[in-house]
Amino acid sequence: MEHSSSPITDLVARARAAQRIYETWSQDQVDTAVVAAGWAIIEPKRNRELAELAVADTGVGNVEDKVRKNYRKTFGLLRDLRGARSVGVIAEDPARGIVEIARPVGVVCAITPSTNPGATPANKIINALKGRNAVIVAPSPKGWSTAARLIEFIHAQFDRIGAPRDLVQLLPAPVNKQATAELMRLCDLVVATGSQANVRAAYASGTPAFGVGAGNVAGIVDETADPAQAAERIVLSKTFDNATSCSSENSLVIVDAARTAMLAALQERGAVMLDAAQKKALQALMWPEGKLSAAVIGKSAREIAERAAAQDAAGRQAWLAIAQRNPRILMVAEDGVGHEHPYSGEKLSPVLAIYAARDFEQASAIVERIYAYEGAGHSVGLHSTRPERALELGLTLPVSRVIVDQAHCIATGGSFDNGLPFSLSMGCGTWGKNNFSDNMNYRHYLNITRVSRPIAERVPSEEEIFGAFFAKHGAA
């Protein structure tokens, strides 16, 4: 309950008033609100304005890929939600005597990152609306203006359909930890995407929360993979939006029998392998004080090479030569894992660590070592013609998804050619210190009430329950 008045309590009070109206809406009315919010970001002029604003304000990613991301992720989500029941009775199981009824969670606090300041808020807003909830967005400070513009667009669409504007609101600027913490405490559900500090704060807020684990995706290329196809997918994934996605590969483990052809295929597509001196110089640029620098986050490979040239006097000419080639990816050979080997961690840039493995078993073991350091629970990529290897990874690695023969960052969050839900928030299970392992979707924004009616009783015999156990181990 909100007792004392403050800008945050007033925000939440308005959200609650709007939500009480909205929860009386029919499924058709709710679906209209969902489509209206989707159209607010998908309409081409608005989409481009948001993409340009995002890059201008955050300095992260590139406009064309953000336009594609805003459209594809939102349109895919609208496809997933089309026809999905989220009002009233949503499922009936006569055999079990169970009827499921969808209920709102209330007011959602949506924590969103600077890497996707348009697409991620839109995804959370639309999912929350599908469940008849109100939502208040708490963006990263750099992403505030993009989120504000998005919500202006949504409000304009709400005006067209008669929806309360206060269903979707924004934490006022300047956004800080104290205001975000107060908002999390006062809302009914927190959904946090972004830094692990934000996720931990969400879990510690005292409010039920969904948070996502750290990204640090690794991919495996085995000896059966088609090097050209694998390279095409990896380069597409690693370069999309300058590798700002948590689903972009950070390491690639190549089985020795595939290494020569695979590296050649990557280089044919604009990847450049750095030498030992360049690897050392790039490390100094990327982690000047042991922490990943904003100088490289979301920047193109060419821009990173130019910044390395400015900092590495001895290697300046070589770096400039690399930059002039307009590289798509910078590759470094790596064999270590952990804090002393920062390339084994998440890089949020088109820099790719290349590991060598004698066979598939060792490749899997290397990925397991990488995830023991960072990225456990997220996902792993596999390029292979042997389907049993995907199952082996799913049975043994600490991952919530195994992405087979696809562009990883495009596929992990749902795609039109796979069955995963469209999402920008991927749960990482207990491996990633999360309480869910799904792609976050509208069902996470629902309470479900179950009506239970009596059915014909069926009590098993003791023989059914204990018979096999007694036969094997005795009844002592």
C-alpha cells in the first residue's frame, strides 16, 4: 500500500486506477489495445525515429538494425499473441475437473536496458497489456528519451481506441537507483532486463520479480558442419546491431577438423584474425581498468579498430590497415577462461574469441568452462549435421536453449522459422540465478485461478506404486 505521497506513489496510484478500468475489458478490447501498442512502434516513420533516437542518445548499435529489430520483434510478438486467450476462462480440462481463469497481476514495473531502448520496453508493454495490466517503464538513463517517445506514440494510439493513458507510464527523469527501487517496491510485479545489478536489485526488492541472467553465448562448430553456411549465420548474428544482443556469440569453439575451412569462411565474410600483439592492445582498449569500456560497447568493428589505432602507437599502421578493410568482426585466438582471460566473457561488441577443440567432446567441455565463468543458463549454438549432438548439449550443459544451425541472436529470442516465443528477455533458470528458463512471454504477466470440480475417484493399489520397487529391492 502507498501511504505517503511522492511522485512515484502518484505514478503507481494512477496506474492502479487505470488498471481497474482495464481489467473489465473483454478479450476483443484487450487485443485491440495490444495491436494499438504494437502499431505505435511498427509504423515505419515512428520506428525509424525511435531507432535514430536510440543510437543518438546511447551511442550503441546502428540505426538500420534497430529498425529491423523494432519491427521484427514486435511483429513476431503480435503474431504470438494473436488468438491467445488472456481474459476469463483460458483452458478447460474435463478429465481433471480443472478450469483455468486468467487474472491480471496488477501494476508491472518494467526495467529496460540502453541496448534496446525501444524494442524491449515495447515487448514488455505489449505482454503486460495482454494480461490486462498497467505498466510503468523504468529505463536506463541513456534510454529514457527513446522510451519517452515510444510511450508518447502509444498514448496517441490509446486515444484512438479510448484506452486510459495511465495504463502505460514512464519513470520521470532523472532516473536513479532510489526512484527505481521505490517503483519496484510499490508495483505488483517486476520484470528486469539489463545489467546483473538491476536484476539482483529486482530480486531483492521484496516484490515478485522475473530477471534474466548474464549473456555470454558460445557456439560450437563441429567437423560435420558446412563452413560457408555456419560462417554466414555466425557473422549475421555477431554483427547484428553491433553485437549488443545478449544472444550474440562471444566465443566460438571450433573442432580441429573444421578449423581451417571455418576460419577461411569467416575471413571471406569480413572477419579479421588479430595477431598476439593486436590482441594485447585490444584488451587494453576494451578493459582499461578490468571493466568493459563504453568505448567499444555497441560499436562497429571498424570503429573499434580506429580507436585501437589511436591508443596503440606501435601498432597504429596495422590497425589503420584493418580499419580500411571495413572489417565486420575482430577475432582473437583464446585458450584460457576466467578473469585473467577477459576475452572469455561477454564483450557486447563484434569481437569474437576463437577456441580450438580436438573433438566435439572437448568443445562441449570448453563451453562448460566458459559458462562456469559467465553466461550459465542462457543458450549455446551448434552447427552440425548430427542431431544427437544437440540433445547431448541439452542433457549436459547448463543452458536453457540449444540453437541449432541458426543465426543465434536472431533465433534465440524467437523467429518466424523456429518455435521459440518472440521475446527480448530470456530466462536462464537456476544456472543463471533466475526463477524461470523460458523466453519471457504474456503468461508470465498473468495470475491463473483454477476452479476444481470433483471427478471420479481413482486410488491406485499399493502394488501399482511399490510393486516394481519391491520386486527389485525387497519390502524391508
